[in-house]
Amino acid sequence: MGLKMLEKRFYAVPPQLFTADGTTSGVVTVAANACALFKVKQKIYLSASGLPDLQLEIKEIDSEENIQVGPIAGTLKVPGANTGISARTNISAYTVALGAAIFAVEQKRPAIDNIEIVRATYQEEPTCAVRSIMVDDCGSTFGSDNPFPTTTNIVPESNIPFTLTALTLPNLVSQYTSGLTYNQVTSDTVGDEEVLRFYESGTPVGEILLTKKPDGWSLNLGVPVESFLLLETGDFFELEDSSGGIELE
């Protein structure tokens, strides 16, 4: 579950244990998806056995595991001290052996000027557009290298949503997907052709191609390809050289 937000406040985040010792450059490493749980400029606490809770601010989240923290603006009573977005705090005393954890209390969300919002979403020439695109929790766009997440091994396989046809394909699809281990599926439809791609942790493991034909539908499974012609009656034929073949029972 990602970070929940009220209209003007962040909900609290329960303690997330360190999976590596804190660093001198303010890096916190956790097992949970840091992008979903925390946000930049959010105030957090670090805790560890025998050490006082240390209140800091998130300066950057550079991956699902890494959070970079530093001093809260105005808290360092040293003239000229850097507390900006580039500032980091030495947290090497907070170690896995001491049960170090990071957590946050419910708090007001930081104010962001409207001009800054527009600047953050504007994509420069040649795009020249205020972007409105689907991204993951870390802000990365979805694609072949970052498939849209689904539940692990969709069950039943007949529930995989083909967009081009209402034909049910439980036997063919089930036979094919039963030999796959996958946790992500992407679907791309262009004209009369739809491609389902199956991934295991980002690695392609299978593909289904469905194409509209004058006399039915062509279904191609896997690599090497097994091809079938699906008739509107619900019958199907295995194809050889895309011309015809033997009816399957």
C-alpha cells in the first residue's frame, strides 16, 4: 500500500527497518518501496536502540530502497549552514545491529507554489507540453522496461482481458500460461492486433498475439510461435504456414 494523503496532510508511516547501516552521506536503505511510503520534504524520525530519535527531512528518494535525509531547514544554529535540498546528515550511528528504523508522524504537507508545479510538469521542446502521463511510485513511465504491475500469475488465465474480441479462450491460454512464471502483463492494441507480453520481475517470459482476420481471429502463442485460427463459431484450427491445418479437439 502506498502513502495515504489527506487533503493537506500526510498520514503517519509506521517504522521501516533499515536493511543496511546508515551512511555518512545520509542514505537510509529499507526493504519496503520507499517511493510509495515516503515523499521528498517530508519530516521523518530515525530510531535505534540506545540512541535518541533523530528528526530529519527527506531530501531525495533515488530508488525504491534508498532515501536520502538531511537537516530540516532552520534547525542548524550555525550561520551559513546548508539545510537546503543538497544537505545531508551523517547517520552512520544508526545501524542494522541496533534495530535502526525510519518512521513519520502525521504532518502538514509542504506548500508548493503554482509556478513550481507547472515548471515540474512541463516537458521542454520538442515535446512542449504539460505532461499528464501514468508513472510508477518513483515517477518512472511504464513500458517494456518497466511493465505495468499486475497480481502474480493471474488466475484463472481466462480472465486475461483481450480487448479485441469477446471470444473466451480458456483452454488455449491456460495451456500456454500454465508453463509460465510471471508477475506482470502488458497489453498493447493497435488496429486489429493485440499483443499481451508476460514478464517475470521485468524479464520477458512469454507473448500472445491476437489478430483480426476476415474469417475469424489468428492467435499466436509464444516463441517459437504456435498459431491458431479462431472461428466465430468458437472452433479453432492449428495453422501451418498461416494457411490451414488440423482441427483440435
